[in-house]
Amino acid sequence: MIRATPQVIVLPETKTLDFVHGICLSKGAVNASATSTFSGLTYTPVNPFKSGLLLWDDRDYLIRGVENILCAGGTFLRPSLVKTIDIGTVTTLEYSEDSGYNNVTVCAFSDYPWGRHGGWNSTLTDIGFTNYGDILSYLVNPQKGYGFLEVFCRIVPSHTDSPTTTFQGEDYDFKSLESRFVDDMMHGFMIELNYTLGKSVNKLNITLLDENCTDPTIDSIIDIVTGSNTDSNGHFQKKITVDKEVFNTSTLVTRSEGSSKGALSFCVKAEGLSENNISISFQTDRFSLSYDLTKNTFEVLSNGLKEDDIGTTSKNLTTSYSIIAHRCDSSTYETIAQNAPLKQNSIVYICIEPNSTDVEIATFNLNFVQDDSYIFKVVTEGEKSSDLSSVSSDEDKIKIASRLVSALFDNNKKSFTASGNAMLEFKAASRKLDSLRILSSKDNAGEALFEMHVNLQKTIAAQNESHKIPKIAVSVLGTCVLLSVLFIAIKKMK
């Protein structure tokens, strides 16, 4: 039986002009394939992997020593090219798992003596691969002799062995926004906003912001109608009143030619909330309602904000016994590429472990801190602080998974810090007494602090999707104008 969820592994980009390599997977990998960012490089699956097979499509070299590596008898992904591969090429593996196997071993090998390794001799170990040495070879010709390949392997736990979280199947995404003008008998001139969100959103809140989408506005020209309509299919309706009597006095209106021309500019921030009223995702729509009474038209223009990727930076360690902290993923406790992008509403995985086998983590805390102005508690005394976090362990290793909440992206903040402390204790009384005299008790190994700095970078982008609003006639400043409004909903999501 094949497990439903496939595994995907992204190998490091190449860093040398020539790149000689190969890839194999152990028994248990099903439907294995690989793709690359270099158009000339493809991979052919060959089963079973054994000595004597052709190493590359464009050479007649045969591989030797396969019986010495962990993926012998599995699948060999034979490259189409022996060496002429662009610098910066990235290869991605994808395979399904046979449920009869607990784990799959992935091995990557590259040229050892002639420097055509693509940088894999160092970058593979950074993402959890182990160096097994130059144990594969091939005969170039009788004059040049043998070429050698350095082998790196990583055991990838099956999805069923990985810790799971209750929120991995949740959906807090904004799907769509439809807008229209209505002339309500009770509230007058209004903008009706109809949002469609993911199934996990329990409540929708909106906030009126200034034209820069940074600070809340209390200008009386716009106001939120109390209450909203919702249904079980993720549809939420909000209404905003527009007081046409104050176009000539509002601070949100930029006027020209007296009061005959102008633009009302503001933003609407919508937030999708969880059951415990924590904001998980948000969307910001910027409206610029331009009017020209000399032409009797009313036009809505829009630009929007888009969040960029998040990059992790450093970790700080203290005490003689310390904590090793790094980014990991849902399927393993090993280090992954630290520049892997994180987006709003995504799940970040942080793995911690002691730096010594003498000690173990007794309890720990983890918070997301932002300029001392915002703290999101992730773990308190070893337990998840909310349903948006989870904690799992494998022997000495601990994995924390947490959603990135909207507040981390508010007000153009540039970064936040994942900061924690762990209390360590000795596993057993195996150390000499004189080496413990600095401790307060024989079992206490002290407190270790750990920290990861996470950067947020924002850009401004415009989208072309538009929402047409039916025309209506209203009186503005005593003049009858025909309003034709076009909204552009700019999603600000991660």
C-alpha cells in the first residue's frame, strides 16, 4: 500500500562550474522522480540500483561499489548530463512511500577528487545528510583510471512516524472579495464588502485605516456598520457607511479646484480569527475614491501591499550546557535550509536539543517577540500555549510547530525574534562530584537560552483583478453626480 502524502526534498543549489553527481533512494520509495531548474538536466529512474549500471546518459561510464551504500537495491535517478550544468541549479526530489517500510534513505553523491562537487561536500551536511566518504567509483579509461564519488545519505522518516498537529489541515486563507455600493434607507450611502474565507475562520473583523494602511482612522466620513452576516460556507459580509455631506471637510479627502475635484483615500484591513479570537490571516484593501464634479464621474483606483518571504538568521546560546536550536520541517528533526521561505498564515517548525548527551530538557518556554511591543506565547513550561501551537519529541529532540499570526506583520514591522529558555537536568549521576560543585543541586544542569531572529520584508505590488460596482445616483455637495466605482482588492497575505 502506498501512503497518501508524497515526500518532497529540495537539494542545495550548485556552486561549481562543472557538476558531476547522482541520486538514489532506498527500497520503500515508490514513483521516485527528480526535476531541476536547468533545462538540460533530467533524471531517469532505474530499478534496482546495483553496480554495473550506466551512470549518465551522455557517457558510457559504469558505476561500481553500489553494494556499499544505503540505497543499494532501491531506485537510481540517473542524470542526463555528466558535468556541464549551470551554477545555481537546484534539484527537487519527490517520491511516495510503501507503507511496509518505516523510513526511506536518500543518498546524493558528487565528484570527489576533481572539485566538480557543486558545493555538495559542505551544503548537504547542513540539511541533515551524513558523509559516508568516496565509496562509489567508475572507470574513466585505462589511462586516466577511476573517478570517485563522495556519498552523502539522509534517513527521511515516513509521514506516519512524524509528529502531527491538529491544525495542519486548517484553512484560514482569504479566497475572494466582492464589493458594491448600496443606498440603504436606514444608513444611506454604503459600501458592501462580501468576503469568502477558508473553512477554519470563525469570525471576521475589519478595521478602517488611513490611506497609508498603517494607522486606524476615526474620520467621520466613513464608519463601520455594527454586526455582520455570515454563513457556514465561509461567507462574511461587512458594511461601511460613507457620509457624502462631509466630502469638503474630511481629512481623508484630498481636494482641488475648490471642492469640485478630490479623492477619498482609506484602507480596510480584514482579519480572519480563530475560535479563541486570535488573528491568523489578514487582507488589506486600499481604496482611492476619486470624484470630478465637472465631469460627473466617480472612479475608484487602488494599489496594495504584499508581504515577502521571511528569512531566519542567528541563534544565541548560553551556559556550559546549551541548547542547539534550528529550523526543521514537519517530517524530520534535522536542520533544513535556513533560507526556506515562510509566509503569513504558514507553520514554522523549530527544533531544539541539548548540546550534550549528559543532560536533557526538563521544561522550556518559547515566545515570538517583536520590539518588546508584542509577545505571542508559543510554549509555556513545556506545554503549548494555544491551539495554534504543538510540541512533540523524539528522545532528546523537541519540535515546536506554530502558526505565524497576523500581528507579526502589522505596521510594517521588519522582524521578530523567536526567543526561549530551557531548564536542563542531568540524565543520571554519571559525572564526577567535583565537576558539579558549581550547580545548585546534583540534578540541575542549569538554564539555557536560545534565540532565532526572523526578518520580515515587505514590498508594494499592484494587482489587476477588479470588481465592478453598479452605478447609482447620489447628491454630493448639492450636485447630482453619477457614481461609477471600481474596486481593486489587493490581498496582503503570507
